[in-house]
Amino acid sequence: MNLAVNATERDLAAAVAEWARALETRIGPAEKAGEIPRDLIAELSELGVLGMTIPEKDGGLGASSLAFALVMEELAAAWPSLAVAVAVSSGIVAGSIVRYGSAEQRARWLPRLTDGRGLGAFALSEPSAGSDAAAIGSTARPDGSGYAIEGRKQFVTNARYAPFAIVFARVGAVDPVRSHAGITAFVVPLDAAGVAIGPAERKLGLRASDTSALVLDGVRVGEDAVLGQVGAGFALALAGLDGGRIGIAAQSVGIARAALARARTYAKQRRQFGRPIAEFDGVRFPLATLASEVDAARMLTLRAAWLRDQGRPFTREAAMAKLYASEMAQRATHTAVQIHGGNGYMGEYAVERYARDGRATTIYEGTSEIQRLVIARSLVAG
């Protein structure tokens, strides 16, 4: 397994890291306002980040999954809210259109993801369909030369920034034996008649990342809005989530790395009982454990990304990376807060925000329980 990235990809990750370090003074106000400044989206476009997963023939950089994971780690180490927004748009949404879109769809929609004016959205979850994604109730009724879509989507990342969303709805009646039958992916412009974006959710963390409901009331789309094949949307969604899990694992590594770095710095500066607290085993041993776990999580993440780049199956490995990295991030942020003591509970210290932001990594793109289910099924299959 060769985990090397080329010089261009290394330069991109380094440029993103340098750019992200300059965001520190902007993060607090943006988190308080609950939004990502539009000029930062434009700057990410100029860096090439928004198009990095798109092939060169379609106007992107054609970067590897390895490079994407490294960039996600750098963004998350600086600002997890921004990393989530980019991961959904550049990873899941762009990846789905590249993989399943027609030439016309790629030409029409991919530039909308790279021009810096917005970020793509992926509308799968519903109030009654979370982990059980096949239970969606949204419908797409054939209507002349297209479809009329009805339904309500929940927890849609980037809804307020998105020129369009990939929306999953069922064509035809529910099959009690094959619950995923009929589920179809549609590319829906969010300025279409009948589309309404609900109020932004109030979240524990990731407060600058938009999470909103999407209501579709008889939204009319043409046949050319179908992404892939009619009835094949469930497989498309699962493929998107597989790739998305690599992105979440990379974000978890970035969050844990940043929390560890701040805890290490604080432990060397904070003095108690006449010496730096870093000299106490109760502080330095947890730091040593976390440093090992961060590296282990990174290797699991890069292995899954490498397998994807090689065109090999990576579903189990992506689930393993997401499971381990996200749960490791919980330990890392908890320890970082603990090392900071009372200061770690205060908003003036970044570890408080990393602890809140990192909590979501065990939930979105499939909970830890779902990751264990995916892994267990692959272990006993056949």
C-alpha cells in the first residue's frame, strides 16, 4: 500500500493548512452568527478545494481521495464547521454527480459547485428516516415529461448555501419486501417553485455549518433531473455515504489533532505545585496515548482512501476508519478539556468548541452503531 500523494496534492494540502491558520480571528464571530462567510467560500474556490474531487476533464483538479482526506484534516483542525460544509459539497455531492451524472448533468451542475458562489447539499434524511434510510416518505410522482416531488427532508447540510440539492424520493408504491425499491436521486435546484428551506437548526456544535430542513411541495422537475437510474437511488446514496465516511474520519483526525496540540501547549505552560502540569504522569500519559491514537486513526483513514483510489472495495474500511476516528475524537476532546481544567469549560479556550464540534462525528454519515453493523455484516458475509 503506497500512501504517497503527488507534489501538486501535497502543495494543495499545505496551502489549505496555511490558509486555514489565518482564519482564527474569524471563527468566533462566524460561529456566533451561525454562518460561513461567503467570501471564504469564494477563497476555497480559488484554492481549488471546491473542485478538487472533480476530474480535470470536468473542470476540476482530479485530486486523489488520499489528498482529499489530507485537506479535510487540515480544514477540520482549524474549523470543523467549514470542513463539514466542504466535505458534503466537494465529497458527497460532487462525487455523486461525477460518478452517476450524464455528460449534460456534469456540464450543468459541477461548475455550480466550484465557482465559489455556493455549496452543494445532499437531502436524504427525513423526520422518520435516519439510520433507516430506506424508510423515506418523500415521493416523486410522474407528471408529464417529468416528476412532481413531495416531501420533507431533515438535517440538510448547506441548504442555505446550495444552488441545488441531490434529493431522494420514491417513485411508485412502497414494496413491503424491498423497502428501498423505487428510491430515486434527483438534482433539484433550490430556487425551483415549491422548494422552501426551514429555519436553521440550533445545534450543540458545528454552529457555523448550516443544517436546515428542506420542504418540497409539488416541486416540478424534468426527466433530466434523475441522477443515475430511476429506482437506483438507494445504492447511489450508500455509495455517497461510503465516501463521506472517509471525509468524516479525516475530520475527526483533524479535530483530535488540534485538541491534542492545544492540550500539549497548555500542559507545558500551566504550573501547579511548583512545576508544569506536563510533568505529571496523570497529564502526560493521556497525551501519549492520544498521540498514538491520532496516528492510528489517520492510517485507517488513509487506507480507506487508498483503496478507493485503487478502485477496490472500501465500504468496510471506510466504516472502520469512521468508527475508530470519530470515537477517538471524543476521547481526545474530553482529555483536552480535562487537562485545561476549569479553563477547558470556558468559551475563551478553543478546546471547548472542539469538544462540541467533535461530538457530531459519531452521529452523521451513519452513527457508530451503524458503522459496527456495516463492519459486522462484512465479517460474516459468505
